[in-house]
Amino acid sequence: MITDVTTQSLHAALTGLSERQRVIADNIANVNTPGFLAGRTDFESALQGALANGETPTPSPGTLARSLEPTNTNGNNVNLDEETVSATQTGLQYQLALNALDAKYGLLRTALKTT
């Protein structure tokens, strides 16, 4: 398999974004669950750190933490508006990374056809 830092970075981003989508869906599903604290996931820090250190990033879902935002009277702190915006943003980022990976593979296909 042909791999490089760009391809590995895109795969790592897709893995992290996929996990973020799962966490957001869990938050939305529990919007009315008393005592439920919204989850937040961070994969960007590890990805940026690996790239800054000259390392090849590895796909990882990132770290999951519970939100410390204030809660409602039932102890739940899921904000449906914020989750909807986050879901849309994450979906767009996922599509962008997928398009970049597709373009990268397209270049490889073109290079292999001409040789």
C-alpha cells in the first residue's frame, strides 16, 4: 500500500471526525436524559502534535471528556442548538477530508496509468 504523511493524516482526521459524529449523536439522543453530561472529543491536538514533531500520525478516536458547561434543572447540559451546529460542521469537515483523500488517490491512479 502506498502511504505517506498526507494520506495518514487524512485517515487520522477521518477517524477522529467519525468518533466526533458518534459522540454528537449520543449527545442528541440523550438530550432529555436527567443527569446526562454532553461528551466532547478531541483528536486535533494529537494530530497537530504528531505533525509538529515530524511523526506520522496514527488513526485514533481521540480523547473523550464530559462537558463542564452548566446544567439544566435536571442535571443535563446538552444544548440541542450547539449539537446541531457541531454535527453540521463535523459533517462538512468529514466531507472535506474525504474529498482530499479521494483527490490524493486520484493523483496516484493517474500516475500509475502513465507509467
